[in-house]
Amino acid sequence: MSTENEGTAVPPAPSAPPVPVETPAASAQGASHAGGAPTAPIPAVPGIPGAPEHASAPAGMPAYASAGAGQGADPYGQAATQGSAPEAGWPPPPPATPSYADGGGSGTGGWGSSYQQPAPKPKNGRGGLVAAVLVAALVAGGVGGGIGYSLAKNNDDSTDSTTVSAPSTSGEVKRASGTVANVAATALPSTVTIEAQSTSGEGGTGTGFVFDKQGHILTNNHVVADAVDGGKLTATFPSGKKYDAEVVGHAQGYDVAVIKLKNAPSDLKPLVLGDSDKVAVGDSTIAIGAPFGLSNTVTTGIISAKNRPVASSDGSASSKSSYMSALQTDASINPGNSGGPLLDSSGAVIGINSAIQSSTSGGLGGAGQSGSIGLGFAIPINQAKYVAQQLIQSGKPVYAKIGASVSLEDGTGGAKITQQGASGSSAVESGGPAAKAGLKPGDVITKLDGMVIDSGPTLIGAIWTHKPGDTVQLTYTRDGKTHTVDVTLGSREGDN
């Protein structure tokens, strides 16, 4: 279904000739690869950006329904494999119709296309008519104003005048604390529009926000992926100040990255981080980002669900999937919002906007890619904060693991431990957490700390909300019987 508005001509007033208006033709444009300015003038009908959102799970786990047969890998100790056929490499291949929240990934197009101002149409007789009518209107307005002033002056000279002067209001309008306007005014100065460009010139825009006073900016991995290997990275504040930046560390599996401003200013104000564990369904949300390259955009909504299992990637053959147990919001999120803060009503960050569910299946760069349909997903800030701290300390992510390979297939009734792991390895790591807990190939994990586990990706996302060393309670079935066991999570460093 097309999301473009079909314009309807408005008939002229019966007492006046029509006033034709020239409308510049919109220039349909694909992904912006060369760092187009996100604040470029907007044509009347914006072109469709070239890169869709990070693919996400619709309600009930559809994000994983597109996984193809034979796909498999070893996601940090809980390798997800399709069926029992092993396959080398981590992590699981991406879903078939992915869509990042800033649309795109390495080598596949921009994260929110910039707009190209369309060339003006040649002048014609209608243009002259418009100018003439406008001039006439201005003259008429001036005459009317003069007559009005004269009449008012004459009335003032009269002793029975009833003219009353309105009081002057020159003071600033104050926004009450807790209002959207107040929260936006406080948070916007600490958000940035990120432009990432690879050595080949590919890239696009995303969003980030100030993490600390040292100049670290928190964002999504897929926002900066193009600039990781020698590319160019910049961050622009709403004030217009632009800084070169560098990638400090990035985590493909978590889809979190930290960049640092070069020559960072001394007056940086980090956003206050909230507690995503205390968020409730129905809480108000405020999202800030650069949808379709339109920097410093603020939208609102609510938390529509919690612990939503989401698997996403940029859709490329070489892409590694990201997994999250996401906060779901109906705040409008579009390509370019990725990496931006999701705030609560007090202005505290509760998540990082990362993915949306698209109503189309056009794939990355497809012409059918749509914008927000009210299903946006954010990485909980408690998880993102932990990952960011690890990246700042060592430059590498640390993942929690159970040491078992699980299937990506749907319809298994949970996370099924496969018969064989990736590259022919054992499905249950010898001496690992799962082995110590007595888990075996064929066991189906159905709950983690009481949370229902309906698939392998759901289990991975849930485990990654924990830290290595945490003890979790797993419920699993074996030979028709249900068992419960405590598992102390292990760790794995790095994405490879």
C-alpha cells in the first residue's frame, strides 16, 4: 500500500480568480551514500530512502519466521542452528526481510536518505499570474490597513470612543517540567546526528546521544558499521557544531556501538540513564532521531510491550544477526532514528531505538520499503549501558552464554538443543554451563526465570540481557517430562 498522499485540487473561491501554485516535482531518490546533509530542503513529496529499517520481529516472533533452512552458527556459546545440519561460522544468518531503524548496513545503502532539492521548473505565464495576484493582494492589504488606521484614529479623537488596547505579552512561554516540550528542550542538545561513510563512499545517517563528559556517544552498531574500517565518521549537534569522531568499540550481536568525538567540547551534558527493568506497559515514551535525514525530530508514544524477542540484521549475505529482548513502542520511528534515545516522561533514557517492523517485504533498498507502522523496538538501556562500559574499557563486547547450540526453527515449542553444533562441534560445550547443569541434545528449553521461551532466538535475546556469572533458572522438557535447573552463565569475548 502506498504511503504517499494523493493530492486533491482545491477549487478557487467563487468570488476571486484561481491562484495557481507551482509545486516542485519530488525527486525520487535511493540511498544516500555520500553523506548528504540530513537537514537539506525537503521536496514536496520526499523520495523513498534507499535503505530500510533493521528487520524486526512482529508480534509473536515473526522476525525469525523468515529464517531459511540450513542456516546456523554459534552465537557466543548458544549457537543457533537450523534443524540438525551443522554449518560453520557465527552468528545465525539474518532474517529474509530485515529492516534496521535507520535503514541499512555496511555496503548496502544509507540509514536515512538525504534529500536532493529538485530543480525549479521553467517560468511560464502562470508564474507571472501568481506574482501579479500576490502583488495585488499585498497592495489591497496595505490600502485596507491604511483605511483601518485612519478610522481608528478618528474614533480615538471622539469623546465616546470604546476602543480598548490589548495588553502586551512579551515574556517567554515556560514549559512545565515533565511535558514533552520540556523533556525535548533538555534532551535535544545532547543528541547528535551521525554520518558514517565507508572508504568506498557508501554510508548514511543515524543518531546517537552523549554518554559521558569525555565525549563518548552511544549508538547502534549498524549506524557506524560503514566507518569501522578506515571510513569517515562525524557527529553534528542541534546547534550546528560538527565533530569528527572515531569508533571506540562495537558489538554486532547486541547492535550497540560507542564512538568518541575528536576535540570534544568541555560542556557536554550526558543524558540521564533510567532503569529499563522498571518500565511498565503503558508508560509514556519520547523518541529523538533523524528520520529520513530530518535531524532533531521528536515523536511520542507509549511502551506497548516488553521483552519482545527481536532478531535483526542489515540483510546482506555476510551480515551477522543481532538479538534483543526489546522494549516495544508505538512512538513513530523511521529510518534515521537508529541509535537515538528512547526517553521516559521524566527525560531519562530507557532504551536505544534500533528497529522497526515494516509492512512490506521489499528487503534492503527495495522500493516498497515503508516507514513507521507503530511497531518500533529499542534495546533496553540497562543492557546497553553494560555493553557500552565494556566497549569503552576494552573495545570488545562480552557476551553471556549457556554453552549449547539451539535451533532457529519455529514450531519446536521452545529452544531446542540440537544434535550437533556449528562446524561439527558438540552441541553441548564440554565443561560449559549447560553441561554442568545436565542439559543434553534434544532437550527443549521452555522458560528462563519464568519467562516463556518459544524459540532459539528468544532464548539468545533473553540470555544477553544478563551478565556472565549470573545464575538463571531454566525449565526444559526431556522425553515428555519437565525439569528445572539452575545455570550459571559463562562468557565469551568479541564478535568472532
